[in-house]
Amino acid sequence: MARYFFHQLIGDQMMWDRLGCELLDLDMAPDPDGAIAPWTDLVARRVQPGRILVITDEIGKVLFVTAR
């Protein structure tokens, strides 16, 4: 499992996720369809109106950014 961080961008201020969450890497999962459920649930809970969700990996590489 890898650790991913779900930061929130509000205007020009970043709210850093310092703890992150351990999730299966979808590319490495033996059952990608089953592994996507925790990702979907977590992202759905973190996406909020007026905020941009920025997902990074353990080394800080940006993996996904939601649209405004």
C-alpha cells in the first residue's frame, strides 16, 4: 500500500493533509475494480464546493487535481 495525501486549495491558500491515507495503487492492485471503491468513497467525501482537491503521492508528486 502507498500513502496518498488529499490537500484542499481554497482560493490561494493550501490546506495541507499532513497524515494522508494508505490506499492500494490501482496500477498494482490484483483486482483494480475492487480497489477503486475506497478511492471513490474518499474522494467523494473530500470534494467540497469552492475548493480544489489536490492529490499527491508520498514524494509530493501531484497525481490529480479537481476542476473548479
